[in-house]
Amino acid sequence: MLAILRKEINAFFASPIGYLVIALFLLLNGLFLWLFKGEFNILNNGFADLSSFFLLAPWVLIFLIPAVTMRSFSDEKKQGTLELLLTKPISLLNIVLGKYFGAFILILIALLPTLLYVYTVYQLGNPTGNLDIGSTIGSYFGLLFLVATYTAIGLFTSSLSDNQIVAFISAVFLCFVFYIGFEGLADILSSTFVEQLGMSAHYKSMSRGVLDTRDILYFLSITLFFIALTSKLITTKGLQKKEINSLGGLLAMLIALNTLTHRYYERFDLTSDNRYTLSESALNIIEEVNSPIIVDVFLEGEDFPSEFRRLQFETRQILEEFSAFNKQIVFNFINPLEDEANRDQIIQQLNERGLTPMQLSVEENGKSSQEVIFPWALASYNNVTVKIPLVKNKIGASQQELVNNSVQHLEYAFADGFSKLINPKSKKIAILRGNKQLKDQYIFDFVTTIRDYYFIAPFTLDSVASNPEKTLNDLNDYDLIISAKPTEAFTENEKYVLDQFTMNGGKSLWLLDAVAMEKDSLYNTGKNVAIARDLNLTDFFFKYGIRINPVLVNDLYSAPITLAIGEGSESRFQQFPWFYSPLVNPEGQHPIVNNINLVKFDFANQIDTLKNSITKTVLLKSSILSKIEGTPREISLEMTAEEPDPKLYTNPHQNLAVLLEGEFTSVYNNRIKPFPLSDEKNNSKTTKMIVIADGDVIKNELGKNGPQELGFDRNSGQLYGNKEFLLNAVNYLLDDNGLINIRSKEVSVAFLDMKKTASEKTKWQLINIALPLVLLSVFGFIFNYIRRKKYSK
């Protein structure tokens, strides 16, 4: 076998055709990947990966490998040396394997110069070295398995004819059918089984850096079958009944093995961030789905910036992962603006459905243009449809950062959408009333949002005075209570009911103002006095491990205030710095705050954490440039004209929102109880509570047409992250299927350093196009020099 292998390599490199074939392979890859404009151009795509190469390579190899294998047996037949070879004391299988591994090694030699592509992307990454090596290695493994199968097919067609051209065309045809033909047939027949018969479905997964035993066994099976078939065909006797039976047995065994591995398999995601491994929580949501979930993705169109082409690609990959786990997930990519004649009408219709468009800047050839896209998906299940946002906005983010955030958010976005469709609501939330909390119109948007997930009802504590035990029993029917900016003090009876609700395992979300100060009063009078607000909850939260102090947090990193200046027709609105509206950039990795937008506060207070057995996690805190101001204090709009002194901002990172988790001790433990209970508890089950030192975090603005979206500032046009923060908080407090934990998964997109790429573009084009050809020439010269020297003796 080794002698045949050496003979094949020597014969290939002794002929100029061998060098021509490899040179064409390297030249085509180099031109498409580094010079020609298009979807394969790595420099223009802007991503620090080799996905373009692994997408292009199968098509180039469809022609390269048949060119390498076409002479393997057809030339032997034509020269009449096959019969001589068959008389040698070597088995037919060893003859085939010798020629097979000879051709396989030749293809590996052709692939070696492509490692320059890896080096180039590594050097051009932002920062340098920002390349997912694990994913790249996994992708090369996928390419090697594809090469192995193409080679086996090429060898088989070479054994069918003594004409090399016939062998070449037959191999190209068969490789094409196996790679893409079954996928086309599957589209016609709407059959996933037929699709699995083709190479494309298996290679796609491996080319992303995901090794699956099902894909590996598929490629090995095709390779083994064609090698076995070739070894039976090269004999001069032709296929005998015995050979046909053995081939049939081999085929049956391979089919059985592939069927078995679809039930018992292992999957290895070699990507650095495991981006193609769906969380257990996401899989649990769709596991029992037995009727189709149709997902229409509108992220399709021409002239996308490279960043959004990446978002499109990642969206497809995530949906393919969901679909691979459960075939009931069916998705389509739709270009909503394909019909130019009805473009405006379509945009209006999509707008009315809540699918707001997004305008992008497209830079091409130094010219800037605007492109409208709809970064949304609609998921439908059993006649119910939900919309799924694909873009994760963040104030001040570049297009690259925007896409990075969005890619990280994709799995959660789809899992959340599917959960809304599949899982019936079960948890109940009580919106507390009776202590002058925010009126309904000010919490309308948030309540409307969480109504998609939970049952919502108002709950008043007024009945505590007459029948406290019944009030507690009624409250215990709820899983979570929300108290949104109470302004009237709680009685001891009310506190005891709330305390016992916590002791029974109830969750709670508190949004409290320890200082009485409203922005509306400033607009009316120009100034007001901020004073401490006594809600009679100090001992309540002190026992649980926190204290909300009646002070104001003044933060230089804050949202502006919009004021009218001038008089009459000369009046206009202008924004001024307003340091009592801290803008908090969540920096923690907790799933509640991970990858969310800035959260806006108004007249926030400071929270101290106290030592006890409760676990406390600070979710939000002020910036490094903040200070504390005591009360009472006069607040005036004239402060907007004052220049702040940064030296006075010496109280950085004040706690504004804290999560408490654990087994709570009753506030009334070892104290006289306000009223007797038949089943009082002094220690709670394991439960959770979130306290936010600002009631305005949940407050939406009111517009002419009613409540605005929570977090939307109509004066600046900014959308802050208040709603997402609170929704995450509620989901975390009530989450029993782990969905919220998907948010903690870190996924990042590696980009090229575009400045470096632009300045060094010609250099890297020459390296990747010319250098492989130079290396091939040097190799050829050395190989032939050694060969001539050897045979001249």
C-alpha cells in the first residue's frame, strides 16, 4: 500500500498538470477571498473569522479533487497496467487504499498554504489575535471529512472508465449531487430526511466549529462505502453475487449505525463561547412541541452593512440549532421591501404591527447611504403570533457594538418568544394598592408587558384593618408583589402581612422613594424642597439586611433635563445637564443586568447593605463621579446653569438597586405581633426580593395619545433600559425554568481592525494570493531537483 501511495504522489508532482491543479485551487481561493468584491471577501466582510473560506472551499474542491483523482484508475486501465497491478501480492482493498491516501495527502498539501489565511485574520483582528482558534480548528476538521468523502467518490468514478475526462465529469456530478442535490430535492419534497442524506446539512454544522458524532459517522460511512465499492469494481471479473451481497451487508450496517447515532450521539462545540450550544432551558421550552412553530425573519435584503450581514448569519445559525433539536421549528427569511412599488405601504403596515424599521448607514467606495431594515421576526404557533426583536439597542453604541449585543441576545430573544407561545401563564403578580402608589396610567406600559408572561391583578391592603388574616391568605395566592412608589406610610398590620407573605416564600419587588421630590413640581414652580419621606419601613428592611437612606444621589453621568427658554414666538426647548437623574450603565454579569441598556433614575436614594445571612447582590450603582446630598435640601432649576466641581464628587458607586436571596428572618421575630395568626412563621422558605431606591424607574411618561413606552424620553428621543431591567427582575424572581439564565451567556463577534485592514490591504492581498503560488513553485523546484538527482545516478 505504501509503495502505491508513494507512486501516486511521485506521478502527480512529476507532471505539470499536478502543479496547475493546485495552483488553480490556491488562485481561485485567493482571488475570491481577498481581491474580488462579494460575500466571500474576508477584508470587506470585516469579521475576524474564516467562515467565507469554509463556505467557498466545498465548491472549489468539487473541481479540484476530481482533477486529482481522475487518473487514479482510468489511466491504469488506458495504459493496460491495471491487470499487472492486480497480479501483485497485494489485496484489492490495499490497492484502493494506497491510491486513496495518495490522493488525500495531495489535497492536504494543497490545503496547507491556506493556513496563511488563519495567520492573516489573526493579525488583522481587533485586537490582534481576536480569532476563535477552537472554531477554526473545528472547521478545518469538517473540511477534512468533506475532502475524504469527495476523494472516495473521485476514486470510484475513476474506476468506471479508462477516459480521464469522463471520470472527472462523473466525479464532479456525483460530488455536486451529494453536496447540494439532496438539499434541493428536500426543498421540493419538504423532507428533512432527504436533506440529511446530503453532505451540505452535515458539513454546515462542522464548518462552524461544531463536531457531532452523527456528522462524523455520516462522512465516514460515505467514504467507506465508496472505497469498498471501488475495491469490488477494479477486478476484471466484475461484480459477482458474493460481492453484491457483501456490499449490501456493508450498506445495511452503515445505515443501521447512522440510525442508531441519531438517538445516541455526542456533540462538541469547539467555539470559544459555545455559541452553537443551546442552553438546557431553551431546549426544554421546545422539547414537547408537536405542531409547527413558523418563524418569519425579516432580516433579509440587499446592501446590508457587513455587521448586519453577520447578525443575519447568526440568526440563521441559532434557528438552525433550534430546528435541529425539534423539526417543528420552521423558519423563513423574508425581504419585506423586495416589492419596490409598494415599499411605503409595506413599511406602514409593518409599523402598525409594531415592527418598527431601523435606518442604517452603509459605507461603500467612500460614499455613505441609508438603508432601511426590519430587524424583527414573527413566530406563530396554533394561530397565536408573537414578535421577536433581533436588535438589542444600547445608547451610544456603534454598529459593531450594536451587532455584538444583538448576537449575544439572540438565543434569549427566540427562547423567550417560543416560551410565550408554548407555555401557558401560571404565576400571579399582585400590584399593591392602598399606600398611594403610582396610578395605573404611570405603570401601564410595564404592566402590559409582563401581562404576556403572568397573571396580573391589583391588590389593596386596606382590608388589613378589619380582617388581617384573610388579607394574608388572599395575598399568599400570589407569587410576587410589586409596590411601585408608595407615598403613604405602611401600618404595622400591613407590614406584618407583607412580612408573613415573605416568610411563606413570596417574592417581592419594591420601588421606593425615601425622599419626597417630584420633577413635575420643579416644572411648575422652578424650585422645591426635598425632604425625607417616612414610609415606616426602616425597621422592615433593616431586619432583611438593607437600609434606604433619605439622601439624594447626585451623579455627573446623568440624563439631561429639557427646559423651555425664551418668551413668546422666540421660545424653544433646550437640554441642560441634570445631575439628579443618574444614568446607570450596568456593569455586572448577573442575568438581570447583563447586556441591558442604560437605566434612568430620578432623585434616586442610596442603599446600604448590612451584615446578616441573606445574600445581597448589588444590581445597579451610580458612576464613579457621584456624591451624596442630605435632606432637607432646596432643588432649583437654576442649578442647570451652575458648573459642577468634579472634586466634590467623592462618593462613587452608590448602591441603587439590590437583590436579596436566602432564608429571611421575620421582622417581628421576638417582638410583639400586631395581631395574632393561626400559622405565624419566624423564618422563611428560600425566597428573593429586589429593592430599588427610586420609584420613578417604573414610571412611564404620558403623551397626547396616552402612556408612552417605559424608558422612552420623548424630549431626547432616547429609549433607556428601564423596562428591560424591570422585566428581567420580575422574570428572575419568578423564573422556574431557567430562561433568565440564558441572558448570562456571553457571545461575542470578532471584528477586523478596519483601519489596519484598510492601510495594509495590498500587503495582505499579495501575501494570500501570491505567496501560496510562490511556495508551490519552490516546492515543485525542490521536489523535481531531488527526483532528477535520484534518477540520474
